Amino acid sequence: MPQAAAFSERRGLASRPTSQVLLPLRVFVSILKPETMFSNLLSALAGSTDGIVASFLKPELEKHLAGIGKVQNIKLDTPNKRASVTLAMDGDPNPVKIEIERYSLSPSTTGCLLTIHDYSSPTHEWLAKLGKKFLPTFEIPLPVPYAMATAIV
């Protein structure tokens, strides 16, 4: 006990009311509770899952764009089945942003089928209108590893 008293005096805790000392301690202990730690871990994983899936999707989408452009950025909102994709197209100095308002995933014989149901392009409105005229919805086949990644979301 003498060591604890000496520590409290060095930190200026001995002169503080007990409630001021115990409140931070209670918060710290509540963070360490297993159920709180698990909840925090799940929250962190839920946010990172979209990033993990996007990192799997990027090279697959770039295969479809080979020779015409590259994927600059993908942002997924899996709970709402929405996405945002930014493309750098060869010959176009401005990035093309595509907002996917609704997509779905379904199993296929080769893995997974990503179906884009509704989309727009705030940077190239004419492109979205042309696309919707000829392809109101379109499908992108994804191989098995990507289907496995999307199964967790």
C-alpha cells in the first residue's frame, strides 16, 4: 500500500476527490470488458470489410477495362448495396465517376455475378444516359475467390 500512496501523491491523485479518480478508471475498465472489445472489433471489421472487398474487385474490374482505362478508386456501401467507382479512361483528361445506386450479387457457375441495376455519372452525364439507353442493367462475372470475398458482406 505505501507504493500506491506514493504513486498517487506523485501523480497528484491524492488531492483529487475519489469520483474524479475512479471515473477514468471505470471507463478504461469498461473498454477492456470482453463484450465491449468484441463489439468494437465487429464495428471495425464491418467498416474494413468494404475496403477488403473493394481491393479484390479492383483488379477484376481492371481486367474488363484492359486497354481503355484503369480503376482509380472503389468505395462500397455493402449494407445499402451502393458503390462509387472512379475511372481514369485513356484519352480522357478528366476522371469518370460512376455512382452505382443499386447492385446485387448472385451465384453463377464461374463464381459470382455482379449485376448493376441503377447507375449515374455525375462527371459524364452523357455517358450514363448512353449506357442506360443500351444497357439499363449489366452484369460483371467475378471468379470464385471474389465470390468468396463477397459472401461475407
